[in-house]
Amino acid sequence: MTLRPHRIAIAPSGFKESLSAARVAEAIATGVRRVIPDAELDLIPLVDGGEGTAEALALAGGGRLVPVTATGPVGDPVASHFALLGGGTTPGPLTAVVEMAAVAGLALVPPDRRHPGATTTYGVGELIRAALDAGARRILVGCGDSGTSDGGAGALQALGARLTDRHGRELRPGGGSLHELEHIDQSGLDPRLADTELLVACNPYNVLCGKRGVARVFGPQKGATPAEVELLSAGLERLAAVLTRDLLPAFAPRAGAPIDLRTAPGTGASGGLGAGLAAVGARLLPRYDVLLDGLDLDARLARADFVITAEGALDHQTVRGKIPAEVARRAQAAGVPVLVLAGTIGPGAQDVRAVGVDAYSAILPAPMTLVEAIGRSGEFLADASERAMRIMALGTRLAPVAPLAA
């Protein structure tokens, strides 16, 4: 007897600079329905703290987006936003969601200006201030898809801290100047931070310093040369030391036990933003413990006969906290098979089998430019989903199967 997976959970991430998680889920559903028109589909678009997080949580929590013009990663003003959840009807303090990618994400850095030694998180601090102005006293900062590597220095400056060199001069924006840091003056920090619960949803695998430090792992992806990677690494080491000396003692009682800003889980989130915010009392939390709260994900996956997840690039980083790995881990616990669809497949992709992925496939039908691939990603996802389901139908004799489109 063959099983027929009528109940299919579609739980993807977004494709960076291309499709939101919701649009990815819809594209996959389109392809599935071409083959199994009567399938019971449960669309569960997921976010990891990066692009689309504020909007997704606002929709899930009955909130709204608040538009803000803030300083972008290269210093120019950008149209950004944060979310207010619940419209003031939920118990407890008003909660805001600040999505760092909405103001300092890689998508906001023009390709010819991708220089992580110069990009800044200043706008993140501006969004936090705007959320405070709106009355929020519980602020969740989503980390992911960053175009920065300044250790959160810019965000701290926007919140009122002064970061100076040995001559007392304010540091230039970006991680490239952090090796010159001598002192942090906290006297101008926004006093409302003392009465605010600051939470950072981050990938716990990302740490600030050391061999697996954020500059070495992600600096090249953001445009850093090998020499710049070493300069950034040295700057983040210096930042950790000065933060620990000048800021952490004042905020450590709120944060609990003193945190090692160099190597604690999540300190490297978003180019080190995790460490900068931890120094002013933020709690660094595994992102899925925070962002999946309320979705009932485990139960929804367990009800499915089959799970499809997706991400833009499947490679050695996937098992280190990316959405497909998290979905597969949870589905495996329920004994449900998992397929991953990916924009590209890179070295180390095979490692995902160890976390519960049963099969994976690239969506591109032929070699093409990145611009074309991004522009047609929805089309390619639908087609790849259809191909995958037809292969399953061939192997398991699923029925009914719709005829091929003309």
C-alpha cells in the first residue's frame, strides 16, 4: 500500500533580495497544486530575524508597521520601519520589533559600496529610539541579512554613547575604525534603556571573535578583502575589550551573569550587533525560541504527511541555524519527511541530511545571470515544486495527478 501525502506543510524562509517567505510559500503551493489539486496545504512562512521579520510578526500578532526614515548602512537616509505588536491590547508593556535588515541590511548596500569597514548600524539605534518614542518598553531586535560589521558601534552612537579614540575624537562610522577605539562614554545613553526589556533574536552559532568570529565567517560575503577581514577582526577584539570595561559593568546586573562579549552565543549576530546591544543589557536569545513562538510549528509539522521548506542558498551554513535545518530537525522528531528547495546549492549542502532533510533540489532550470534568477525566482520555485511532486508521484503512484500543462 502506498501513502498519499495529501497533507503538506510548506514552511520556507524568504529568498534574500527576491521574495518574502510568504511569497515563497505561495509559489511552492502553486507548483504543488498543479500535480495534486486537492492537496491540503498548510502554508507556514518563517522568518529568522532578517528581511520581512517585522512585517511577519506584525501580521501574526495583530500589530502594525510604523514607517521611519533613518540612516542606512552607507550613511544615506532610507525609508525603514519597525512594528508595534498587539495595538496596545496585549497585557504587559508595549512591544516593538526592530528588524535590523530594514535599515542596515545587505540589500540596502549598493554592490559598488559593499565595504563592511565603512557600513554602519547607526540606523538600528535610530529605530530603537523611535520605538521608545512610540512608548515601547519591550523591544525585540531581529538579527539577520546584515550588511555591516561594526559590532553595533553605530547603534550605540545613535543611542547616545560616545566612542572615541585616544585623542578624544569620535570614531568614524564602520568597523574599519574600531581598532582605534580607546574609550566609550555612556553618560549620554538614552535613559529609557534602563526601563526597557531589550531582546535580540539571533543565531547562537555566530560569535564575535576568534577563529569562527563574525568578521572571518561573513566579512568576505559583505565585500571584505582578506586584509580587511583581519582589520575588522582586530577592531571587534578591541571593541569587546572596551565594551567589557566601560559599559558592561553598568548593565551586567540586568543581563544576569556577566557575558563574554567575545565568544558568547549570538554576540556575532549581524556583524556583532549582538555584542553591542548585550553591552547595554540586551538578552541574546536563540532566534527560533523567540520568532516561532505562537506558530504551533511542531504540531503543524506533525500533522503533515510531507514537508517542503526552502531557502536561497543551501550550503555548509545551512546546518548552523538556518530555517531549513530547524524545520527538518523538528519534522524529523515527528517522523515526517522533508524536501528542501534552494536557489543555489553549494559546498557542504549534503550536511543537511544529518539534521533530517530527506532530499534537496535546486530550482534553477539552466545557467543564468543573478539578475534573471532573482527576477524569476517565483516562477522557478513553482516549476521546481511541480517537478518534485511529479517525481514523487512517479515513485509512489500518487493519485489523482493533474495532466501536464500545455
